[in-house]
Amino acid sequence: MEISASTPRRPQQKRSRERVERILAAAKELIARGGSDAMKMGELAEKAEVPIGSLYQFFPDKGSVVRTLAERYNEEGRACIREAIEPVRSEAAFSEAFRGLIDTYYGLFLAEPVMRDIWSGTQADKALQDVDLADARENGAIVAAALRHIRPQADTEELFNRAMLVMYLGTSTMRLAISVGRKQGDAMVETYKRMALGELLKTD
């Protein structure tokens, strides 16, 4: 799946924002049905009930639609991370919150075909790789900030590097887990949680 780096236009007026939401909702339906590779811009305009010119006004190409959806999923995931991780102030609370967060994230990957479709092509596409990297950096910053309450004497840069790596590998783990059988995938996620917590909470 080749994703263009074209930048979608951000709508200012309410009617334009509503039109963009219709386009994205229609895109999710089409991707869930046949995958992003099969989705055509004409088909998307028809499904969203917008003129093809309006579609291109907001989204220059299919890649910009897919990237916008990817960024929205990332924003939703980041909100979950903040809610789970930011309040913790002890190692036990961090461990419990992190495990619950990973279970929630895994559940989203299993339940959401659009998310699976988008991220299945990430490693082969530079634009989505950039989105993925930015997401790992932001998520790592959230986790590192929480860890500083637990390990106040730890090196700040080291904490961030650990956290960013762990969060980046978490997304990769989800992609692998949903590509194998459910039993094996569940086991992989459990292994990731143990490995991640061991790295995040180590004292040296």
C-alpha cells in the first residue's frame, strides 16, 4: 500500500468539517469491506455522498485519507495511554496500568479491521512510517513522564529512550500477534508485557 505524503486540508467551517467526517466514515466502511488498496476515490465520493471535486479539495489523494485515519487512531490510542499511565505514582500501579493498557490496545487491533489494514502496510510505506515514529515518540514521552515519578533518580534521556522503544515495539507486537493464530498471538502479547515491564522498571 503506497501512501502519498500529500497533506489534507483542515476544514474551518462547520459544514466543511461535517463533510470531512462523512468522507472518513465512508472510507472506514470501504476499507473494512475490501481493504485500502481496493478503495477508489470515485467510490469514496459516492459512498460519502459528496462531489468528487469536494473530496479532492479536502484529500488530494487516497494516501492522505489513509494517513488521516492512521493519525486519528493514534490520537485515540494516546488518549488511552494518558488516562491509564499519567496518574500512576508507584511501580505496582504502573505495572497494573500498563498491562491493562496493552490488553485494551490488543483488543482494538483484533476488533478494528481498518486499523489492521492501515498498519499492515506501515513497514513498506515511508509516509506511514513517519506517522508511526511520531506516535512512538509521543507515547514514549507520556510513559517516560510517569516513570520519572517512580524512578526520580534515573537519567531522563535513558528513561525516554526505553519508553519510546517499548511503545514502538508494542505496535509491532500487535501487528505480529494479529497475523498469527489467536492462541499464539495472545501468548506473544503476554510475553511482550513481561519484557516491556522488565525493561521499563529495571533499576540499573
